[in-house]
Amino acid sequence: MIPKHYYLMVDTETCGTLENGFVYDLGMAVVDRHGTVYETVNYVIYEVYAGMRELMKTAYYANKLPQYEAELKTGIRKMVRFATAHRKMWELIRKYDIVAVVAHNARFDKNQLDNTATAVYGRKAYFFPYNMPIWCTMTMAKQTICKQKTYINWCNERGYICKNGQVRSTAEILYRYITGIEDFEEAHTGLNDVLIENVIFNKILRQHKAMQRTYYKPRAVC
């Protein structure tokens, strides 16, 4: 029997710049290659959400702040300190023997989490364990789904084309294609987005194709 592999899917919502932002909403889910979800986590980060209120007003999805306030009051969302969220990530990795962290546009999520860790801890810090593989479903989708004639034609018919002429590969567009829900709009909240990205991840793995999984090219081994 092939041993079951577990993955930690991650999504962040941030304020600040694209290259030097801070995570105020962290969603995580433990999944397998068949799309089964085993455990989920959704945290609002205290040091950013409460401690950087002026910066939060400039967040790209600042219009969702009233929703966050309401959900925090009713207990739908939980606010924790960054260190608590960090410890929970380690707990999930150990509990499920996670083989890879997975995110859509993984470079962005990793950088933002590292930026937040550095700001909170007051020293250069990294969120994920050293040598933990970081897989990017955007990178993977561009080598599989986005190369298929059916997807290319589907995008052309709907105008889902980038300025450079390439088909779009956002999670929202990929999810519309996979599910057939044409009017789907991404929630842009941590856990909600993790769950749609899990659908994309599962679809990619079912292609059974060799592909580069990381957003960076692995170094050659001498």
C-alpha cells in the first residue's frame, strides 16, 4: 500500500507592500492528494490586525474589516499572537508528518510570513522549517492545466487573458474552470481561499505529469 502523504496548504491576507507586507489573516489546512481535508486553522494575527491599525486601513481588502470585526465578536474568527500561529504550524507539521507546504503564488505567502516573523521577533526570522519543500500551485498549474487547449480556449472565450497574451492563472479563474461556477468570486480571506486552492491542487495532481513544483528552480546537486 502506498503511504498517505499529507500537505499543509497555506493562504495569507496582508497589509503593506507586495514585497514587504505583514500577515493579518492566516489560513491553513492539512490535506492529502485526493483533496480530503483533515484539519483547518484560521487565525487573525494580533500584532498586525490590532497593532498596525493605520497600516491595516491601507490593506488591499480593507473593505472587509467590518466583516472581520463582526466575525471576531461572534467567535467565527479567532485572534491570536503571531507566535501562537507559528507554534500551531509546527504542531501540524509534526502531527501529520507534512511532506510539503503548498500555496498559490507561494513566493508571496512565504515572503509575507517571513516579513511578519522578522517584524514580530525583532530579528531575521523565517516562518517555515528549514528545508521544508514549498510548492506553488500557480507554478504547477502553468505547466499543466494552463497548457491544455480546452483551458486556453475557455479563457479566450471569456477574455481571461493577461497583457502579455498568456492565459490567466489566478486561483479564482482556475476554480471557475474546474468547478464550472462561472460567477465564483474569491473570498480573499485566509481559510476560504485555502479551501478553493485545495481543489486546484487536487486537479493538478490528477494530471499525473512531471512538473516543477517549487516557484524557484532547485539547485543542481553535484
